[in-house]
Amino acid sequence: MLPQPHAPVPELYVSYESAAKLKIEAGDLPSWDLTARQVCDLELLMNGGFNPLKGFLSEEDYDSVVETMRLKDGSLWPMPITLDVSEKFADGINEGQDIALRDPEGVILAILSVTDKWVPNKAREAEKVFGADDAAHPAVNYLHNVAGPVYLGGPITGIQQPVHYDYRARRDTPNELRAFFRKMGWRRVVAFQTRNPLHRAHQELTFRAAKEAQANLLIHPVVGMTKPGDIDHFTRVRCYEAVLDKYPAATTHLSLLNLAMRMAGPREAVWHGLIRKNHGCTHFIVGRDHAGPGKNSAGEDFYGPYDAQDLFKEHADEIGIEMLDFKHMVYVQERAEYQPIDEVEKDATVLNISGTELRRRLQEGLEIPEWFSFPEVVEELRRTKPPRSKQGFTVFFTGLSGSGKSTIANALMVKLMEMGGRPVTLLDGDIVRKNLSSELGFSKEHRDLNIRRIGYVASEITKNGGIAICAPIAPYTATRRAVREDIESFGAFVEVHVATSLEECERRDRKGLYKLAREGKIKEFTGISDPYEAPTQAELVVDTEGQEVDFCAQQVILKLEQMGLIAA
Ligand code: PPS
């Protein structure tokens, strides 16, 4: 049965008067500063987007969702919505206590009445929810390396919505959308979920879907959190706005959804369906590889291209929204139109540009044909993503102390400055420790903080079109990966492993530190009494043994040329 599109969905907010009072009282409660992902989750909990959830999952609901995709009362819910916190914070919280939930600026958004506190089995969560405990999956990586170790659960009392200063007029709560549909007399609405700009294939697919369902169309892109490396939502919204007039105005609506995606393929499709039902839609488009996370660490796809459609089909009645499943859309040259791949005639010429190929063409400033996208969209993409040779980038050297990182980094800096065109900044390990991280030692926690600071500065330089050269030891894979993710949304991240062996570094012992470390006079010394996790997927590996510094720096320059980052 289709949902009643216009009946309001329950929200978790208290009245305006109570909110003002609660906010003052909540000032005395212990408070948790929400992460970016938690702010997204909280917003959809409070505004009914995650109906029937009434708060962050209790332990029992969590176990049930992980194992069976259902809450303990039996309702279908595929995604664990949990409040992960640090051990330190959890230690001070007891079940039965209220805590204030604050946004990053310290504004109290809600109160959580804690009913449950537990340490989750993250490996099981990864296996069951995402299909594999493989950190190549962005949500598994998040689970292990970003999310806190303890979960708190309990009902939420909503005080106020998170504030958005961007595209306010294009954001709607589920009930606002329902009211809009009612006002417009839209009884059948097909939702299109996306985290990419709309190209011609998407337009064809959405047209077909609306026609097939005899419904109006809601373009409902995610602007909360998507896959690391995706095009930022500001650019995407400008792209959506640029093509809105290609749709009949009276039949199509664009609304932004502040969802934090998990890229969980099949489970995510079911979740997206439930969310769209809550927003008053009656139909939902599921295409090829819905919410796909890309390849696993063995280079294979995490899910089959149509697994999401299969799982959705199994639960369609319960989700309460009708799926419109589509095969991959391709351009058929002879017909000069897009068709689902299974409808294409045998000898027809099929044209297709993959996401990777599109990125390459943008990066290299190559032509993007009109059959693929709209000139307005291409222009917008080119504006934010100039060719690589004009973008900022980061070269990140990593290696043992005394491996030669700083020497090569200095030589590289001078060579790049000689070429000119972009400002170059060197963030050498020792310089950073003097200027940015003087209070830090060498524990894992401090090293991570040090690298995250370097990553932050490098990402700002990269975003603003400069070249950042970093040369810390950076001994931990997960931290280097986090820095890579921060930077790759703005430009290239070139990891260079200076793979000089420990024996050689110790033999050189340029600063006399290895001797002191061996004597136990320096503790936690990388390679001697502290770990170094060598990169396995660095863009370049250089070995300084028997090589001139100049030759090593030249290898980096060649790599940069090969990647299109500097003009040949
Ligand atoms: S880290 O792990 O990335 O935060 O280290 P980094 O900021 O690059 O700092 C490394 C430099 O500090 C000196 N030093 C030590 N290194 C490793 N372990 C211990 N315990 C330690 N104590 C001091 C050392 O000279 C490193 O400089 P480089 O340039 O790497 O030789």
C-alpha cells in the first residue's frame, strides 16, 4: 500500500516556549559536541526524516538492526543510527542521565536521555551492515578510525534545528515537503536521490521514471556527507540550479537533504526509501550500483550492480514506497538518445563516459561532449575544478627519521619555485613541531594530532591553489589516509614513501638520535621503540641509498608531470 503522502510525520521537537526554557536548563547538563555526521543524523531524527526512530538506538535496537535490519519491535530499519563518543566522555555518563547535544559552535540542539551505554563490536557491525570488515569501505573506515569507541542510546528531545546558512530556501523538512506537495496538489511524487551533478543520462532517467509512475518529480540530492572525494555540495547545487529549467517547472521540485550517507549499497537503498517515504514521496528511483562505495581492498566491487534493487524489491511493501528500478543508462549514437542498456538494439553504437573518465577529462581540460552533459553544468564544473596543472596539490613525504625526507622536500621546493606559477609551502617535521606543535610529544595521540594539523594546513593551501610539501614521519596508515581524504576534496595528494631502511638511517644517524634511542635515552623512537607502518599504496617510493638527492627530487617532479600536476 502506498503511504498517505500528506499526513504529517511525527517530529521530536518540543514547542517553541518549552524549547527556550529547556535550553536554559540544559546549560547545566554534561554536553557532547556533535561531529559533522552526528549533526546530520540528529537533524533527520528530529524532523521525522528517520521516523520511526525516536532517538539514537538503544543497545537492543542496535543489535537487532545490525543482525536483522529491524528494530526490536519488528519495524524495518536497516541503518544503525548511533551516538558514538570517546571513552573519556562515556566514563562520566551514567544510564538515566540527560546530556545536552551541541553543534560545533556550541549551540544546544537537543537533549539525549541516556538509556544505554555500551562498547559495540565494530567488526560485527562492519560485516553485517556493510558486508565486510574492510577499511576500503568509507563507512568501515569511519567506524574504526573516526567514530568513538562507546555508543550512547536513548530518546531525543529536540530543541532546535541545526542552522544552515547556505541554500536555505532549498532545504525542506519532511513536513514542509509534504505541505508543499499538498499545496501543489501532487499526489504521486517520485524521488531521485543523488550525490553527483545531473548530466543528460540522469535527466533522461528521471523523465522516464516520472512518466512511468505518472508522478511529479522530486530531485532530492544529498548535501550532508557523501563519499570522500565527491564534488562539494556548493558546486553541485549550482549545477542542479543550472539545469532546473530543463525540467518542466510545474512538475519538478528541487530540495536538499542533509543526510550523512554511509555508501552501504543495498541497505542504504532501503534506508533511502524509508527516508523518502517520510518526506511524502510515493515512488523512489533505484538505478545501477545505488550508493556504491567503490572497490574493496582486493580491487573488487563491494556489492553487485543490482543488489540494491533486489533488496529493495524484497521489502518494497514494508518500505511503503514503490521502487522504479532502472538499468544503467547509455547513449545510443544512431538514435541520438539515452536508453537503458538492456533495451539497446544489438548492433547499435553505445557511448558512455564513466565517472572516472569524466574526472580525467575535467582534470586535463579535455572536451566533454554535449551528448554527455549540459554546457551549463560543464562550465560550472570547470570553474571549480580547473585542469590539474592549475589546481593546488600536496606532496606528502613519509619515512623514518633521517631517511632523507627533509632534504628531498627542500630540493623539490626549490625546483617548484624555480618553475613558478603557484606558491609553495614546506611543512617539514621539525619546522612544524617548532611552530605548530611545540607542546606535543611522540605518543600515538600526539603524533596523530601533529599529522592532522599538518593535514589541515596542507588542505587549506591546496584548496587555495598552492603547493604544500609535507615531510613528517607520519608513522600511522589510518592517519595518513585521513589526511589524504581531507586533501583530496580540494586537489591531488601525492604520497611519497622515502623508503630508506632502518639500518641505513641508523648508520647515518645524522642527528645522533638513534644512538640515544638505542641507549633508551629517547623513548618511543620510531623504528626502534615505536612503530612505523610503511605505506602500501604510495604514489611514489624513493630509496635514498646510493642515490643523489637531486635524482630523488627529480623522480618526484616526473611523477607530478605524469599526474598532470605540472606542465611537461
Ligand atoms: S611524527 O611522528 O610524524 O609526528 O614525527 P615528526 O613530527 O615528523 O617529528 C619527527 C622529528 O622529531 C625528532 N624526534 C623523534 N622522531 C621520532 N620518534 C621520536 N621519539 C622522536 N623524538 C624526536 C626526529 O628528529 C624527527 O625528525 P626527522 O626529520 O624525521 O629526522
